[in-house]
Amino acid sequence: MEVSCEVKYRIGGISAGIADGSIVSQTVAGWNRALKETWNAIGWHLFEKWVQKHFTKAGADEYRSSNVAGNGPVYQARSGEGESGRAFWKSYNGRKQKKYGQQLAMVFSGNTRDGAKRATIYATNRGVRVALPGCVHLNQYRPPVKKHGPHAGEPSIDLRGDLLAISQRESEEVVAMHERLMVDRFGGKWLKNNAS
């Protein structure tokens, strides 16, 4: 399971976007190293702050309302949400409540949530991938198409898509964090000519 993130910048010359001569000696290798370190920090931030949020009700509500990852509908309502009585106990959420005593988003037995507690970060100068080796089983899973009922022909719940969801707020936070880390590295001078 991998989550990718990328912010594109056009970088030209050896001191990309540096406004005055104070950092003109910055080489392309130094610039790329700084970008890679920045993306590495962002990757760990993504993993530590956001991955486990996918397994909470608050996370499900946020991703359901604004997913910018472009991977289709996420956090579709599970059966039993908003139901009570006999209909609830026969539903997915009712079975989960009866067997495990919880109704957390994306959690039935907890195997996927536990698998998402370990990550490998792959950072380059162009972006970062957060690999979740404990969730690799979601890559092989393809949600079946519903065959009967009012939603026939629609795909079932896509857990991989749910785990890859990124909200609008998180997207904006990544861009702001990238800008702030680059400003910290280059003293604010790189931003003046690099607003692309």
C-alpha cells in the first residue's frame, strides 16, 4: 500500500528561484538534497499524523466530504450507519459491534489498522511515497460489483481507496509545510521567483 504526494516546481539553473546572490553557490545537487530532505520530513508527517486518522469516525467524515486524491468515491456509508433495532444488528456495523465491540471506520478485526502502524518512506527530490507493508493485501483486493438490489452494478466498498484518501485541508497543509521547510532551509529567498 503506498500513498504518493507531489508538489511540482519548475527548477532552472543552478540556484533555482534564489532571488539575490546570497545563495548563488547552491548547486543542483544541494538543491535536490534539500528537496529530498523536505519530502522525507513530509512523508513522516503524513504517516504519523494522518494514516491512523483513516480508522476513526472523524477521519471518515472528513474524507467523505472532501477527497482530493482523485481515486473515486471514498468512505461510502457502511450498512447499519444511522439504523437502529433489528436492522442495525443484521447490518455490517451491527455485526462489528456484536463481535468486536466497536464501529470504527475501516476496522472489522483490526488487521488493516495494525498493519498501517509501520511505514517505509521513499523520498526523492520530486515527491514522497509512504509505503505501508502491513497493508499490501489491499493492493490485491478489488471490490466486487454488487449483483442485486438497488445498487446493482456499483462497486462494493474499496478499502484501498479509503486508505489513499486525502482531504482538501491535508493537501493544503502539505503545500504549506513544503513551503515552510524550504523557507527554513534557504532563508526565505527561494520563494520570491519560484511561485509556479
